[in-house]
Amino acid sequence: MKEKITKILKTSIISLILSIILNFIFLKTGIYDKENIIDRCLIIFLIIDFIGMHFSFGIKKLYNYIIDNRYIISGILLIFLTLFSYTSTCLEIEEMMPNLEKVIKFNNMTFAFWWNFRIILLVLVTFELCMIITNKNRFYAISGTIIICLSSVLKWNINTSLTEVLIYGQAILVLVNLFMNIKDKKLLKLVTMIAISISSLLYLCSFNLGYEISFAYLFIALLIWIVIKNRKEYKFTRFDLILLIIPVVTLLGGYFLKIFRNIGFIENTVNGNGFSLLMSYTYNVVLPFKDIENARYFSNILSIFPAPIIIAFYYLYKKEEHTEFLFPIAVSATVLIVHIMSGMPKIISDIMLFNFVSTQNAVITVGFLCVYLFLYILSNINEKIFNIKTAIRMTLITMCIIVFVKMPTELSAKGYLYLTASMYCLFAFLLFNCNDKKYKKVFFAFGIIITIISGFFVNPIMKGKSVIIRGKQIETLGQEEKVKENNSSVNL
């Protein structure tokens, strides 16, 4: 115990000294002024101190402690961020504040609580779902959580309905898995079913039909897998049948509420740039540091598309194992990619509700689908799928698609083409060699680094309306991008 306290004190003292030095450098170089210097020093101290803990206690011990106490740590973190009114927000939210204050008495602490609660909830439900997908492998689960929650697309769209769709959609899957594993505890089953109903209603009321529908195809595929996975140990009872009435009534009520509120929807068309958007993750690392018009439109998650989907289809063709996960995901991926690449006949599009799903909605969904897919492949499939020679061939063949990727005009220089090609080659080769444990660790190590660079530097750290640490601020969307993004939004 004494050794632990000593290590914590030493790390904290060193971190405090470094944070003071960095603040002094920032002041002298003119990067920041004296405003909020104490808050800035505190934030930098906490970041450095957290990094230092990795060296003092070791990565494995540190993260095992965080995972074991994740709910307590989340509560403490929420209280801390609320009391100091810290957020990582953007200009659009700041512009909304005067209007929000007319509806709600929205002071800094209230806003900080609401903002940070949704971010912390997103991290928790993402981790729980990743634990289910990776068969409770903590290393893969926490790596997946970082890749998802710090992804470029989430940081650029942090103030849109994408965050809510992910929170409630993933929460439904986690709660269904929990419900099917509860035995002889009727009260706990009732509470879980009520939570499922509330999450379903909130998902339905996220006010972006495009995200709701496109992610529904992904979440339904995962739901099918969860049900199949738990079917042997789960015993369906009359009590469960009665409980199923709750979410059914809730969803019907939410649907009629939408109609009653006169919510209208705008139909979408495929814009022909879907393939390039699927590959935009290869240059997302540049977006926070380069002035690009409509940068949000090009943001994506580190999906390594199309490598995970190629592996899934190849494995389904060659093997019979893991069909319960790979087949529903493959079907969902096929439907979404067809919509992105060419669109569907109007009758089919109307039936499947894809007339409300924009290209960008579907692209973002495929990105998250690929992440869930490679998490499952890396954590559950240990046999050799490709040998090294085949992996190299597959990487080089699929790399040719980079030539057809349309990049933003600001990234037209050849150097950016080399960056995208090398980025894809690195991750695709490591993924095609998914049976090797060393390659798996390198894959996640580089994945986390690229994700942090792509996502961490988007949006400033704020206290109320004052900037503490600058980031790439999301400017108000231009009219052209509003049309692209809000084609699937509702008009109240």
C-alpha cells in the first residue's frame, strides 16, 4: 500500500511540475493568454498524470483497475467535470446556448452535466458491447472502445443525433444480453425490460431518421447474434412473454407520438461519392490540422474498409464456424453498401425505408459495422485464414482501390495519396494476418494512436463559453453541407 501511495505521489509531483512548465511555455510563446491559466494547468496536469500512471503501475494493472471500478470512476469524473463546468464542445453548441436558455435555465454546470453525462454513458455502453463481442477480452474491448469513442466521425459529429443513436442502440443490445442471462430474478428482469423499453423509445426519438434506420440494420444483425448466442441457456417463460408487452407498447407509442407531433421527413438520393467516403478514414488523421471545407462531411471511423468485409465473406465461404455472427453482419453490410454505391430500385428503397437514409448516414454505419466486425475476428477467430504471401497479395490488390478515391481538393498533393495508401496497407496487412498475436497487438497499438490523433484534436476543451485548450473547432455548417447532412433529419 505504501509503495502505491509513493508511486502516485511521485507521478503527481512530476506531472504538476511538467504542467507548470508547459503553461509557462504557452504563455511565453503566445499560444495562450493568462485567461483560465489555473484551469488549463489543472487539465494538462491530469492528462500528464494519467499518462505517467501507465509507467508507474504498468498498462495491464492500470486498466484492470479502471475496468473493475469503471462505474465509480465514471461517477467521480462526472461530478468533477460538472463542478468545474468542463466540456469539449463546439461553435454550433455555443450558438445554440442563447436559444436553449430561453427554454431551460441552462447555466454552465447544467450544460456541463448534460454534455459529459452523454459522453460518459456512450463510453460505458460501448465498452460493455465490446466486452460481449470480444468474449470478455479486456484488451480488445478497451481498444475497441477507444477506437469508437475517440473516432474522428464522433468528434466531428458530437453535437448531432449520431451520439444518441449509438448510446441507445448499443444500450439495447447490452440490456438484451443481460436479460437473457438473468435466471430466477423476476424483479431484475422487469427492471431490465423497462430499461430496454426506455432505450428503444429514446432511440426512436433521436430526431434523425437517417441514422435510426441505417444503424437499425447493424443493430438488428447484432441482436440476432446475441439471441442465437444465448438461446441454449435462456428459457422463455410466460413472465417473459408478459414483459415483452412493455417494449412493444412503448415503441408503438413512440411511433404514434412522431405522427402526432407532425414530424416530416425529407427523402434522400445517392450522391455518387459513397465509395470515396467509405475510404475517407485513410486521411482523417489530417483533418484536425488542415483547413478543409466541410471537413465534417469527410470524417469517418478507422474501419479498414473493405478488409474486414472481405475476411468475413471469405471465412463464410471456406468455414462453417462463427456463422451466427458473420452471416447477419454480412447481409447488413451488403444491403448498406449497395445503397451507398448505386442505390436501390424505388419500390425496394421505399419498403426498406432507404429513401430516408443519406449516403453519409449509410457510410458512417458501415464504418462502425467494420469496427465491430474486426473486433470479433481478432478476438474470436484464432485459426489461420491467410498465409503471409496471400495477405501481402490481398493487401496490394485491395490497395489499388485507393486510386479511385476522390479526396478533398485541399489534399490533392501526391504526398496525401502516399499517406492514404500507406495507411491502408499497414492496417490491411495486419488485419489479413489476424491469427498472429503480435500482429494483433501492433494493429491495435497503431489503431489507437491514429484514432487519438484524428479525434482528440477536434473541438476545444471549454469552461462555460471560455476556451481552455484549443482544438479544431467545428464551424457552422455551410448551406451545401447542411443539405447533405440534414437530408435525413426531421423538420419539427
